[in-house]
Amino acid sequence: MDSQKIKLILVFALALFFALYLGVAAATAQSEAIAWVAGTVGLCIILALGRHVWVLIPISAAMGGAINALPGAPPAWWAAMALVTAVFLARIALRTRDLSFRWSWLDFAIFLQLLAVGQAWLRNPSGLALFGGGMVGGKTYYAFVFAIVCYALLAFVKTDIRMVKTAVVCMIGVSFLDAALMLSSNYFPFLAAAVLPIYSGVDFASSTADEGVNTMESRVTGGKDVGQAFGLAAFTLWPPLSTLNPLRPIRFLLMSLAVGFTLVSGYRSVFAWLATVFIVASLIRGKVMPLVVSGFIGLSLIVLLAITGQVRHLPSGAQRALSFLPLDVDPKIRGYAESSTDWRVDMWILALTSDKYIKNKLLGDGFGFDASELAASQDAMAGDRRRSMGMTIQEVMLVRGAFHGFHVETIRMTGALGLLCALIGMGIMFRAAWVLIQHFRGRNEWGYVLYLTLPFLMYPFWAMLVFGSYRSEFPKLLVAAGMLKILQKIRHAELTAVVLNAVTAAPVSPTVTGRGSLAAPRPQPVMKATY
């Protein structure tokens, strides 16, 4: 009997055993059966990916929720980091040569973030609510450390642009599914209640309600997620103006869904974010005419809405999203939208001009906060304000360090030093992204490169001027920087190959010495590929 038949018999026997086991467990221990199935599927995926297992990190980072089924409810990319680390350590032990590292300015940018967070932790150590203690909030420290670990893992990856393209396609698909899950949970409370014990990427308020969100009266959180996911894909994979053409059904559909769900969501900032992505992507492609045409179309729609007076009949979320335009929206909705901006600015002024909420503005107060303050804020989220001792929503957010502003939140956590490190780091990432955009310009993979790099061009300005979160968003930015590192290594390999090919293809002409004999050819200078 040959080896192929032996392998086939073993596989069949194992499959039969697991089928019988899962059949019995499905009737007696359903949770155990689900765990076995999930573990088996995960192991098969890891084995199938092989040396490309690193794609699990960017794909899982596209998920916005945490895995509630695991102790401590870690984000999905934490679990991916653990799996990739285990595989990489095994490959290092086997002395494989598919891992490499090359120092660049991106690594210095990441080091700055480690320095800022490290000094904050040394001065203000905090634990986890899981272990008790007076100060909690230490999970954010883990988030930053694990984000840097993810970057380091991706920095050692040795791959090609085709695999990067595959990873981007998977990232887009996962972001679509994750956003669709959040949106569905807004309208179907039973779905939110069923998924929440396993995954947190659903609407928490809907999971405890009897009916879904009322689109006519409330904002829809899932609409914001769907709008951002569809909009970024539509405006980077293809020329932004082409998404307005109904004859291109896929592009037009993605654009329509992005705009439609953003309007329903009621978030003005997301509507402005979509417009900014459209403008930046058009400028990167070097075409001004698309901006003129799209601006004319947008102005025509605004005039049409103003003339017909149909804005008042739109859902309140859509009116709120359009309230910054000169349209006839409900005065109450416009007043609420404008007051939210004033409310946010007042919170920033209060935090920066007093020592009550930020004690050390130079080095920060760390990520921790009092356990009683955590309990009060959690009760307030559920509608019980007894332990908040009469604090307003603004005061609860000030105590927690949720300032709705990147700059103030960074000063609260890691001080002005941390803000400086973050700005320098984002500046380095901005330049790296721009160099990569220029290198891959005109190639078939350029749209996928834009999908990865365009957020790095926008985020420094968006976070400082509109909205950003140092605690929840910045760690994921560090993980995404790992994809820039991979593209940098691909660029360096391509430039090096071009230089070597040019040197080897150049004709070598021997020189004649003064004695009439042939001398050895002089070596030609070799260009150095830099970042």
C-alpha cells in the first residue's frame, strides 16, 4: 500500500471520528461543539495560509468589535497577533528564510509611540478591572503594546504585491460584513442579543431593547460604519468621478450605499469625511476636472433640495447630516447639531485650562482611571445615574478621558510629549504613504495601494481638526502602518532589482594602460535605493 492511500485512510478516519463526536456534542454540549468547529476551521485556515499567515493581522484589524466569548474580550486582531507570533516563532526555530527586516524611518515613528506610552505607564501604572484594584484602564496599555508587536510582525514579512492585493480584498470584504452586522443589529434587537455574547460589534442599546432603532427620530450607528467602508473602497479602487456613472453598476452602487447610509446615520463628520476622501483621491490622481464636475453636480443637488423644500421630510438623521448646508432643516435638529460642536469645544477648554481632569499636561496622567468612576460611567451608559452622583454626561466623559478630540485626549494620556511623538510619527507615515503612492502610480495594483495609504494622508489633519481618538483609534493606525512597511520592502526590492539589472546589462569596456596592455574594467558606481 503506497503512502497516498495511507494518508487518505487516516484523513477519512479522523474525519469520521470528528463527525461522530460533533454529532453527539451538538445534542449534549452545543457550546463545546461550536468551539471544536471554530478551532478546527481556524487550524485549517492557518495551515492553508502557510507563510502568508500574516494576512490575518490586517484582515482582523478591519473588524471593529471584540471577541466577548474569550476571557477579557480581546479585539480580533489580538487573537490574530497571537496566532501569527506562534507561527513566526516556529519558522524561526526551523531556520526558514522567508522573514527579513530593513530599518526605515517608519520604525523610528513606532519607537516614538513606544517611548510616549512607556513613560506614561512607568509613571502611572494601572491594572485591569478583571483583577480588581483601585486604578483600572490598563487594557489600553496592552492595546498599544500589541499594536507595536503587530507592526513588528508585519515588518519581518517577505512577500510580493500580489499577496498585498489579496490581503486588501479580504480587508474590504471583512469591513463590509462587519459594518453590515452593526447596521443589522440597529434594526433587529434579537440579532444583537444573540451575537453580543460572542462578538461586540453590534449595537449594545438595541440588544437590550424591545424594538429596533427608529430611523425617523434617531441616529443609526451602523449607517456610519457602512458609509465609511463602502466610501473608502469606492473612491480609492476606482477614479472617484467614475463612481457617479450609473453605467458602472458596481462603482455606482458602492457610492450610492455609502452616501445613503451616511445620510441615514446622522453623523455630519462622516458625510464630510466622504467628501474629503473624494477630493483627496481625485487630487492624487492628478485630475482637477472630476472635482469641477462633481462640485457642479453637488451644487445642483443642493439647489434642487432647497427649491423643492423636501429636506424637512427626510429622517432626522439625514437632516442632521445635512444641517451644515444652507438648507431648510428642522430648527431643533440644526440647533442640536450646532450645540454639540460648542459642547465639545467647551469640554476641551475646561480640560486644558484646569488641573481637575488633566493634572500633568507635559507627561500625561496615563490611561488609567478610578474603578468607581468606571462603574459610574458604565451605569450611566445603561441609564442608571445613581452612582454618577449627579454628574452630567460631559463630566462623566471628562473623568474617563473621552474628550472627543485627539489632541486633548493625547495630552490627557501621554501629555504634550505624547502629542509631539504622535504628530512626528504621523508626519513620517504621511511621507512614507506619499512615496509609495508615487512609486506604484499607474500600475494595476495602484487602487489597492491607495486604499492602504490614503488614510495616512488624511488622518493627521482629520484627527486634529475634526475628530480622532488616541485611545481607541491610534493603536489600529500603528497596526495599519505595518502594511506601509510591507509596501516599503516591496518598493526597495523592485528598485534594487532595477539597479542590478541595469548594472549587469551595461556593456563592460576594457581600458588600455600606458604600456598598451588591457587593464581590468573599472567598477561602475551602484545607485543606492532609499526610502
